[in-house]
Amino acid sequence: MPTALIVGPYRFFFWSYDCIEPRHIHVQRDRSRAKFWLDPVSLADSGGFRANELRRVERIILENLDLLRSKWDEYCG
């Protein structure tokens, strides 16, 4: 599972078998996890995160969107 970005306690990654789906990113902190679509950025699924933390994670994604899309394209080509 390639890690695309680490910001504070959050690890942003995707699974190698994810390439059959549209661009997205998984985020994990401890036992909390979420999946965000990247085109456009929207929450796909989550578990364990509170709403305010999901908004924080979404802001991080938006601030690093070009990088995350680039990492996806680099790996999934």
C-alpha cells in the first residue's frame, strides 16, 4: 500500500488494487479511517473519525490535491 503523504497523525495512501476505481485516497489515524474521492474531492466512506476531524482531513487533501493526484497517476498510470 503506497503511502502518498503523511501530515501529523494522518497517513494518506492507496491500495495497489485500487487502480481499477476512480482516483481516491485513503486516510488513517490510529483505528480511524476514511476514503475520499479526488475528482471532485468528496467523502466516500469513513469509520471512527468525528465530523470536525473529517473536515480537517478534507482541508489537508485540498491543500495537497495536486500531489495526491500526481502520486495516484504515477502509481496507477
